Amino acid sequence: MGIAVEHFILQADELGLGTCWMGLFDEKKVKRALGIPRDRKVMALLPLGYFGEALAQRGHSRKTLEEMSSFNGWNMRE
Ligand SMILES: Cc1cc2nc3c(=O)[nH]c(=O)nc-3n(C[C@H](O)[C@H](O)[C@H](O)COP(=O)(O)O)c2cc1C
């Protein structure tokens, strides 16, 4: 399930859409709102949509790959 969700998120990003992996929600309320049968388990929610004007202009600020990863050991780069 995790792999499927991650692929969904990556594809959404590729298409310029915004989404968010949500694992914290009231499952009963979600099932009621979406008409999901009681014997089904809701593992995650993925809202999907276009970025608002402000966020689209500002963009995401991300740490660089070097800042948040290591290879073959702590703080090793090569
Ligand atoms: C397993 C998992 C569950 C998550 N559940 C929630 C959630 O219920 N609500 C929420 O606001 N963010 C949740 N997040 C965090 C967002 O999906 C997202 O990773 C976070 O907001 C950082 O987004 P950014 O990297 O685009 O800034 C969850 C992330 C993961 C990996």
C-alpha cells in the first residue's frame, strides 16, 4: 500500500498537482462521508488538486539531497 501511495504522489507531482499523504483521520466519519462499506479498511487519504496561486508562485523550499542523505555511512558523501 505504501508503494502504491508513493507512486500516486510522485505521479501527481509530475503532473503539477498537489497531494498529501494523510494517515491521521476519523475513519468512521470518512467512511460515512464517502459511502465506504463498514467491512473495508481505509488505510490512507490522498486529497488531490491544483496549488493555490500563492503556493504555486512561492514553490516548495527543499533541503538539497546532500543535506538530507548519506551514502555508506553517516555524513559520508562518496
Ligand atoms: C504515512 C504518512 C502519513 C501522513 N499523514 C498525514 C496526515 O494525516 N495529515 C497531514 O497533514 N500530513 C500527513 N503526512 C505528511 C504529509 O503527507 C507530507 O509528507 C508533509 O506534509 C510534508 O510535505 P512536504 O514535504 O510537501 O512539505 C503523512 C505522511 C506520511 C508519510
